[in-house]
Amino acid sequence: MKRIVTCQGSIQLIAALSALFYRDRSGTANVQNYLVIYELYAPEQQHYQFAEFIQRMAESVCDWEKIVYLTPEQLNAIGYQLDSTPPHRIYNNVHQWIGLDDADELYLCRNWQFTNQLLSNAYPSASRICYGDGIGLYFSEHSAVVRRPFTPPPTPNQVIAWTRWKLRSLYHRIRERLKLKTKLYLMPFDVGYFVLPKIFGETPPMPIVQLAPSNLLTWFERFTSFVDAAQVAKVQAAIENSPVTVLLTSNFSEGDRLPQEHEILAYREFLTSYEVLPNSVLIIKPHPRDDLNKIYRLKESLSDLYREIVVLTEPNLFFLPFEVFFLKAFQTFEIRVFAFSSACLSLKLLFDVPSFIGFGTALTTCYFAPEFVAARLEHEQVLQNAIAQL
């Protein structure tokens, strides 16, 4: 059996392995596993380091026939070739990258992004298995979690452009039928393995297997070897006998939703909207897709509010899911968590640690680019609803 496991981040690797080994719990002989890492969306100067760390994580728990990192340059190049290249040449290229002409199973986070569709179409006979995003969450391309900015009605000039686009679209459909270009189709999943399949208010459109939270926790525990005892001791010494606040940042400015200086100001104002207790210590856990320079600027901006600020910027902590570090460093401490993404869900689900979810209407309206305000507020409401269900 040949299995391709795809991965777009470190937490996604854990979700994928959780699904893979649950599916394989009865034991499968003669299995060849291939790991394909891509679309990390990290800053340019950090994505290779991110990919290398994911590879180290994967190699620590499983034997792989091959591990491949598909770079942004590779994917951009093949994307530009679709309109001028027959399907067999595009898919042969993918097969050469991965080292497989065919596969029995294909594990994907989702099926509606470019590279997911590229792999699905390159291996059409493989069983397509969805393991979800984050800790095993399902959301479609239409979900509030990934809602696109509102598109206003077309102007007259845009209507003319739209008519031209329709004619060009007809031209491309003819070329597609003649096999002169490659069209990537949305391939449905055969089955999905999720921890919280309906937490965002959507019902997955495929048969599902719901994994127990304990299954996920076991995988977090398997990666605690990536946390050095000296790092744990340093953090615990800093927070001993002090109120502890944990800030889980997100990659908002990296995704062009607002300028970096606005993101830093928004974090500060959100933190100070709650009482900062005397003698408090702040722990900043960056998102793996954060710009490292932003984190250092954020630390400087907040330095007057806390007795001490500890930033988890060593590579093994920067790219590692926070849940793993929590298991080693914080289980015996009472902490306040400020979160801005679905990272809040696993802390509540696995450790019964609630989060303050930001930024709220006023700060979002003030600091986010106007076209992203509605989508951000909807996302926050979805997270609040999800937390309430746990």
C-alpha cells in the first residue's frame, strides 16, 4: 500500500498522523508512507526552516519512504503552466516530485486549495481522506473561518471586462476538451476523520469518523521530546509566584489584513482591556506563520505592562504547537490565555483552559483593513460559539 500524507503546518501534521494511525490501528503490512509538505504561508525567510522542523517531527514518530517539500516557486511555476500544458505532462511532473506514479490513499487537510486539487487530480484513483485543519476541524471554502472580503457589484467597465472573460472562458473550455490545457477539478472526499466535525456549524459532506480527544492528546504527548528541560525550567522560574498571561498571536499582518504596526497596537489594546495584574508575566507564543521581527517589536511594545515577557522564539518552540509546550510547562500553573484563532479550542477541549478571544468590534473596525472587518468579526463569533459548545 502506498500512502501520501500531505501537510501544511505542524498542527496539521499531528491531525494527519492521528487520522492515519487510527485508520491503521489494526496493522497494515507492506505500507510505504510518503509525506508531502507545502503551502506553509510563512514569511519568505522562514518557510524552509518551518518545513525542516515539520520533517523532524514526522521522522521522530514514523518511517517515511520519502519526505518532499514543494516550494512556493515550484507550485507557482506549475500553476502558470496549467493553461498551456496537457494534463499528462502536469501530472507526470507531480509524480516525479513525489516519486510515485500512483497511490492507494491520499490524506488531505482540505480539497479546495490549489495544491490539494493538484494532488487529487494527479492521483485520481487514490482514496481521498480528509483529516481537517487544526486539531481535526472541518470547514469548507465558504466557511466563516475563511470568509473572503465582500465583493461590490460590478461597474459598467467591469461588465465589459466580465463579457470578455466569458468569451475567454469558452476558449479555455474548448482547449480543455482538446487536452491542450489542464483543469483541476474539485475531487470529493471518501471519508473524513475529525475530532470536532461540526464545531463551526457545518456538516462535513463525506462519511465521517469522530476521533476521541484522547487520541489527539496522545499525539501531543508524543512530541514533548521536542521541548528541552532547560527551556521548561527557564519559563517556570520566570512565572513562579506570578500571575501568568499567555498571548497566542496570529499572522494577520502577514496575510495583509492590516499593517504590522496596527496589529501590534491591537494586541496591546486588547490585553489592556482586561486588568493587567501586578507582577504579571507574559508568555508570547508566536503563530508558526508569524514574522519573527513582528514578535520582537510586539515584546518591546508591551514591555511596560508586565514584570517580564518571555517569547517562545527558539525554533523548536516557535514552530511547535503550543499544546505540546503546555503539557511540559504549564499544567500545574493557572494561566490566562488570549487567543485569536482556533488554537483556543484544543486548550479548552483537552485541558479545560478557556481563552479570551479577540479583538472585538471596536478594535477590529479601528485597525483592520475595511474589506476584512466583517469577515474577522464573523470569525470571532464562530470561535465564541465553538468555545461555548465545549
